[in-house]
Amino acid sequence: MSDSVDWIVVLDVSLEEAATLADQVINWFVQEKIILPDAVASSRGNKMWSRAWAHKWDADLTFQTRPAQCGLEIAIGRRVFDAGGQGIDALVCPACGTRHEPDILPWSDAVGAWHAGDDQSAMKCPACGVEQCIGAWHFDVPWALGNLGFGFWNWTIKERLVQEVASLIGRRCRLVRQHL
Ligand SMILES: [Zn+2]
């Protein structure tokens, strides 16, 4: 069976700030009884928390068929949060809203340059000519580029939880549903 991970990705955070913001969100998840306060190192080197029973959040958090494999992974570090195997259908220009076939744009190079450390890595829209940072483009299905992510393993979340985290830390967040 495959795994799925619902990521809350924080879009506007530097690597220097990521650990502090992560602590703030983890404390809130513990306080809300979404996770237990015991972390272990995961195989990826990130921290993994066990789920708690958050009755208050029952409507927003759905455990999937294998509850033992539900957990929260905290990913700190430059990372491309992709949607997994199915690829993307389109790239939407953040300036003019035109949908483009992925094949006609050098998006893969732009993502690669960002991942290699270039925060200004950008791509020009063939429709309106405006160049935008690759992280500002809308991927359909959603992807996100960032230094901090909260990954709910086999644990489906709703958009409301993403908005709660965004308002808690005062940053933009995006939901990425990843299928492994
Ligand atoms: Zn455009």
C-alpha cells in the first residue's frame, strides 16, 4: 500500500527562522491535542510526532486505514514539496492567470535552480511577459517550495487547519497533498 502525506508548507520563511516557527507550531499542535509531545527522529533525519486524540479537530483530521502509520513529520530545510507520482497538469501565471501546459515552460530548470540555493530563481510567462519567482507560480496540482513543512502521514487534513497555522505564525501557508 502506498502512503500519502498532507503537507502544510510555510511559504515565507527563511532557513534561519524555520526552527523557531516550527517550535511555535509544534507547541500549538500539542496544546490542541493533535500530537503527543514525544518526538522521534525519522528515517529522513527529520522529527516525527505521534498523533494524539484531538476530538476538537475530528472534523478536520481524518485518520486513514492504518492508524499506526499516522504521524506528523516536521521538515526543516530547503525542499520541493511535490504532489508525488502523478505529475502536474498545468502551471498558472500569478500575474495574468494564464494556464500553461507544463511541457512548454522551463519550470523544471527553475525549480532545480531554486533547490540549488537560488531564492530568486524565476520564470517568464509567455502570455504576459512578466517574470516571477518560481515559488510564486501556481502549480496544478499544488506544489510548494519552502524551508518548513508539517507533513501529516496517512492523515488527511482540511484547509481550515492550514489557515489556523497560517494565522498562528502570520505567514502564508499552502496545502500540498503528496502521494508516495
Ligand atoms: Zn502571465
